[in-house]
Amino acid sequence: MLSILIGSFNTYKQYPSSNIDLSPWLISKSQIPNLIVIGLQELPLNFSLFEQKSEYQWKKLIEKTLPDYQLLSHVRLNGTEYFDIYSFSYCFR
């Protein structure tokens, strides 16, 4: 059976701080999802260089929080970004 976690996070037009921890939100010991879909809202809307910096920082934070998952796709639409992440273990069953 495929298990999916879908969630959104409002960044308040901020870059991730060094002490932010997404694991209580994304990691559950009772239910380990095979696919995680994350929507980030209100990303900084500046020149392209700043948008890429914000995108990169949030992507790295998600990768650090979910080391056993692989990024399947992500899409940026103005101040919103969507990440689709899948579990390695589910793909190789």
C-alpha cells in the first residue's frame, strides 16, 4: 500500500534559519510515508538570484531532514514551491 504525506509550510518570505527543525512535522515513528509532497508558501520574491538562493536553502533543509528520501520533482510558481519526495525503500521493494 502506498502511504502519502501532504503538507504546506508558510515561510513568511524568510530564508530558513539555522535552527529550524522540520523533522517533527515531516517524520513520524508511527507512520512512515512512501511519498511526501511539500508546498512552501510565501517564498521571497526578489530578483532571480535571490529566488534561487531561497529555493536552494529550502531544498537543502528538506534533504537534510529526510536523508532516506529522494527528490522526484519540484516546481516553483512565483512565491510558492512544491516538492515531491519518495522513499528509497518503497522503490526497491
